[in-house]
Amino acid sequence: MTESNKPIRNTLPDVVKDTIQRYGLLQPGNAVLVAVSGGVDSMVLLRVIQLLGYPVEAAHFDHQSRGGASAEDADFVRKTCAEWGIAFHFGTEAVESDARESRLSFENYARGRRYAFLTTTAKQKGIQVIATGHQQDDQAETVLMGMLGLASGIGPGGYAPLLEQEGLRIVRPLVDCGREMLIAWARATGIPWRDDATNEMPICARNRVRLEVLPALIKSVPDTVPRLVRLGETYRSNMGFLDQCAAEFLRESLQPAGEVVSVRILSRERFVEAPEALRRHVIKVLAHRNNIRIPYEHCRRAEAFILGAGPGKYFDFGKGMLLYTARDGIHILPASAMDKHTPRIVVPVAVPGETLFGGYTIRARIIKNQDEALAHALEHSNARRQYFDLEALNGAVEARFRRPGDMLVPFGKTHDKKVKDVMIACGIPEYQRNTLPLLTANDRIIWAVGCRRSALAPVMNTTRNMLELECLPGGDW
């Protein structure tokens, strides 16, 4: 070894070791599954992790591409792992043809299949850490692409050194090493690698950024790469803080809707009072929780809708999710909740007993010879429980859904009103109006559950037997 090689041989492992410690990527004794393509980055990563003393295994995924060259990559990695005494795991798929069928770009589809293979392999082998060879120049490219909206699913923050998902840790120990450092160390230590000829072709956005855009920027601003890396780190830090703020905001401002399990209600008042940056980040977090990609303009439109839309309006949030403006806030609901078609079924209500209807449980109880019956009814009645004079009902109680033209005489009134108008007056969202049970006796509506009871069969002080009806969410259709 020449004197000139000594610093190179010693420097890179030290840099990687510092990166591992700074970001807490690995603990002593952690087994690591290294994603190895056969290129210089992944070959250096595999070797340096081994030299640092971690139990290491290699995983290679053959895309069946580049006219057979990818199969040669697989053979190369397999043989090198055998020479180094490293366990080798292999996966392969016809990515090119599958990507065409999926209508995704080759790069995006291939990335998804690689990570699926890595995840499956790690879990099968009981390994909790996957290491990838993303290095400093990759990070600069990714930050720049994220700024331009060209990095699928990745913003201007680039790759995080540590990512936890599906019970695994994805680590990137080379993020502080530049491409030139890796090549120099590989040459100095005799590490072999294979070059992918397509990396030098401007056939995709990342290649064009690497081959054309970044060199032009570096020509004008020599330290472009470290500047972009610092920008990405700052962005990730800021986003981490906003993530915490948004999570706290949603814990305090997002509540379940009592009537529909799949619906959440966002406090409009709190949203209006929040700073603009937090408002938009809350929207992004809501989108992320529902697996929705939300471009900038769509985020702006969602914000404007929440701030200013009138009652009873809808906004297509994406992927079958809707925002709906109601009196009590912004309802976040699946589009399926808007289905206005409910079965024209009539179900007898067991008196006394329990009846399951339309996702609700209806409980009926007869209270005999109650002293101060009227006072009892007034004290215990609410949106979920009502009392009726059993003898005055004079007929079997049944449950059904709303129908066109339904009428009822609200308690305390003397004239019929449309059930639709009664529900609107009660602030019942449109999407719930056809799914709330209506209880009837002799085909006359006695109670629009969650809204108003009718004037029929009121409890009086002379009432001998009361019928207590309680209707709670939960139950079969």
C-alpha cells in the first residue's frame, strides 16, 4: 500500500462510522441486509459494513433488463459474496414487461418491486435493518428533483438517513460520502464493481439531472452538491417539526362522527385560526393518512374550501374521499357514504327487546306504573333515547329508512313537516339523511332518530306504561 492510499483507505470507513453514530442507524451486533446492485456504491457499502463488524447479508434483485446485462450483474454479485463469505439472496421479475402493464415508469415500478423483495427477504431472515447505497451525490440529485416535482413521492428533503416502516429500519450509511470518494476507496482497496451503461444515457429524469442539470449548476456554483444536501437536511428538519405540530393539531381538532364510524370531523374554527403553513401541512398529513398524493394546487383548493365553502358543499379530496361542510365542522368521509340508495326494508322492532337495523341497535323497554312519568321522560330523553305512551301508540313499532315525501308532526307542533326539512333544521348532513332509522307505528313516523320525535303518543302524567326506545350506533344491517 502506498502512502497516498492510506488516507483513502482509512477515511471512508471513518466517515461511515460517524454517519452511523450521528443518525443512530445501527446498534452493535445489528444484522444488516444490504441491497446490492453490483454498482460501486452498493459494493462499497457491502464491504464497509462488513469491515465495521456488523453481521451482513446481501440481497440482489434482477430486473431481467438491459439485454441480459442484469443477469450478468446477478452472477457478479453472487460470486463476489461467495469470495467475501457473505450470504447472498436473489430475487428476479420481468420488470420491463410488468411496468408496461402497470402503466408506471420502469424506474418507479422497479423501485417498488425491489423494496418489496428486500422487505420480504429481511422478514424471512429475521433481519430488522436494510441498508441501501444512496450517497451524497444521489441525495443532491434527489433534493433537486424534489424541488422540481420530479422525484416520485419524495419532496425537497431527499432521502432520510433513517426510515422506519413495516417494522424494519431502512438506513443509508453512505449519505455523507460523495461518488468520487467511493470510487477512490473502491480502487484503493481492490473492490470490484460493474457499471450500468444506462446510467450514462439521458433516458429518464434522474439521468438527465445527473448528466446535464447538475454539471451545469456545478460549473457556475462549484459547491452545488453540499448546498443541496444542506438544503435537504434543513427541509427535513422543518418538516419534522411541522409533522409534530400537525399531529398535535389533529389530535385536538379531529374527532369521530358519532353516527358514522368511517367519518371524522375537523374543527373548522381551529383550522381557520391556525397559521397558513400549519393549515397546509395538516391537509398534507390528512392526505398521507388516506394514501392520497396531493399536488400543491390541490392542497391550495382544499384549504380554500375548508376556509370558505358554504354549508352542505362537497370537495373531492381524492381516492374516494370527500370533504363536506356541516354545522359542526368539516366532515371527512368516504364517497361511499354519499350513496343515496338505501334498501326499502321494514323491520319489526321487538318490544321489549333488541333489534338490529341499518348499523344501529334499537333497544325497547316497557316501564310500568312509573311515578311522575312525564318528569322521568323529560329528564332522560335525548337524541338517542325517547319515551312514548305505549297504549297511545296503538300499533307495532317498525324501523325503516327515509322515503320521498315522508312527513312527521314534530313534538310541540301541530302541523306536518317534511322529514327532509326537519333533518336540515337539525343540522343532519345530507349524506346521513338516508341512513338514519325512522321508527314508525301504524305507518306514521314517531321518531327520526338523532333528530326529532313526533307529537304522537306523548308521555303524560296520566301515562300508565311508557315505551322507552333507545337507538345506538353499532349493529348489523
